[in-house]
Amino acid sequence: MNYILFDGPYRNNLLPFTFTRPVADLRVGILTIRQKWESYIEYTTTTVTEDYLSDKYPMVEMENNIMINASFLPNMEVAEVVKNLTENQALFKGEDVIAFYIKEGEEVSDFSTFEAIEFEGDLLKIEHTWDIFALNGEAIIEDFSLITKDRESQPIPATINTINPENIFIEKGATLNFATLNASSGPIYIGRDSEVMEGSMVRGPFALCNNATLKMASKIYGPTTVGPHSKVGGEVSNSVIFGFSNKGHDGFLGNSVIGEWCNLGADTNTSNLKNNYAEVRLWDYETRGFAKTGLQFCGLMMGDHSKCGINTMFNTGTVVGVSANIFGSGFPRNFVPSFSWGGSKGFVTYKTDKAFEVAEVVMGRRKEEFTEIDKAILNHIFEESKPYRKD
């Protein structure tokens, strides 16, 4: 059987993160959604996504295919049902389709002719950007069980203070010295070739992914994920950093999601609670206005390749697009469009030639190539985001 992940109806709700990736490649918990599905169904997947992303994330169709809605985070129960779908069957959770079976070349406009199967179990769904951090704790717990099942952790070094050590898993190549790991509130996963430097204090649920680093004296409150090849210092609470991003210095990051190839300057701080304790509103790309979240705590949503200078201050519920560069004193506005350059005193357009120069250098430092496909994706985002910028 061939499995294809599709973006589903919530793709636009998940901007700016889905500007540069399919929904399937969002990281929630320890793994990306794609990695979760592939682990449970024991098969590689391809993707149906936006046309401009298809060169980087292609679809492979075969004679028999099962289409999977990438907004749903799998577990063993739903994966077994999905794997056993047969021709003309579709699996639902309420009004949302989870998965359906199609033949090569078949197009589905509605499911009225399908045998509808209702999934009765519990299932996590990523519908809004804030779901990424709000559901991160549950996702870490599920991923931890999946990854560590029938496996043995590396020994916990003698210099590490632990609470509930049986809920701590350390992969090969990880380095830890003179830190405190408290897994009483949830599991702590330390990925391969990662490092926890001296003086760090971590409270689970927490995931430090492969080749990531906690800098000296970091203070981490779960549920938090530090993605692969990321470096984090200072104070972090209930946040997800996708990968290849840096928050290497002091400053507070709370109830936030940071994309890939981002950098937060020293002493950058995010507000995650309004002074009047009111409900947080976030920028909505579809309505081009600020929408209610139902949340009291919500910090920063920052898209891929965006940067901010030292001492940057972000208001509660700030959304920063792709490849923005923010600097200077004062609070920038709560919505910073993609390819913006400036700060509280105003923004101009961040030209693509300059942005590409930075991306090439930043990615090169991690031995990753900034390809022509990457340039084409960012060029598309530049054009698409023009209406939001005011030069």
C-alpha cells in the first residue's frame, strides 16, 4: 500500500509555518507529524501540498493509495485502522476525514459514495498555530513511548541530579554535565549527539532532539521541544523550536513556536500574558485581521529564516512571517509580514537578494545547502506576501 499525507483544511490556519513546508512536516512533540505516521504505519510517505512546494515535497502515486490528513497526530489505534482501509472506505473523526482509500488517478470531490467509518478513540489534531505548543506535552508523552519502547537508555551521568529517572531517556552520543533533570511532570528525552551544558535545569515534558544544545544555566519548563541542531539558552517555557534555530542567550521565550533557521538575539524577550489578562488575539492570514485564540497565554509565532537583534521585545501574541529581520528599541507591531526589515519605528521590504545571501551563509554553517528549490519557494512567499507589506 502507498501512503500520501495531504495538507487538509487547516493549512492556512497554520501559516506562517506552512509557507515553507507541508502540514506533515510540522514538529509537535519529539517528531514531525510525518515521522510519527511513518513510524506507526512502517512505511515511507509522500505529500500532496501547495504547487510551489511540490518540487521539494513531491507526491508519488501508485495503483492503490491511502490518503492521510496530516493535521491528525497518529497513535497505534488509529494507525491500525488506517492500514486496514479497503477500496471505497473513508475514516472520519466527527466532520473531518482522517484517511481514505483511492485508486491511481481517482479524484474525490466528496465522500458521499464512500463507506464512512467513525474513529471513536482519542486523537490529537493540529488546527491552529497555537495547537503546536498547546498540545506539545501530550505529543511528547506519546512520542516518548513510541521511540523508547523496548529500548534501553544510555546511563545517566553521575554529575546529573534527577527526579523520576525512569522517565528519562538518553540516546547515544549525548553529553550531559552537572545539570538537573526533573521528569516528575513528564518524560525527558535527550537526543543523539545533543548536549546539556553545566547548570541547566529542565522540567519535563521535554525533548532535546538530535545534535541540539542547551547552553549553560538554561532554565527549561515543559512542555518544550528543542528541535534538531538548535541551540537554546536563558528561560524557555512551553515552546516548540522546529530545528536549526538559535536562542543562545538569556531572555524569556514562552508559549511560542519558532520555525527553522531563526535566530533570537541576546536578551530577546517575549510577553506571553497581556497586562489586563485578556484573551490573546493572533494575526489570521485568511481574514487579514486579528482572531480570537481562546488563550490567556500566547507568545511569539516566528516563521522560517526570520531573525531579531539583541534586546528585542515582542508583545503578547506576535506573529512574524518568513525571512523577516527585526531590530531596534521598542516593541514591533503584533504582525510582522514576511520579508520585512525594521522594528518599532517602521519596516521596509527586505530584498530577496540580501535575504538569500544570509540564508546561504546561515545554512552553510550547518553544512546544509541553500538550493535553487529553496530560493524558488522563498521567491513565491515574497510575491504572495506583498499585500501585507507597506513600504
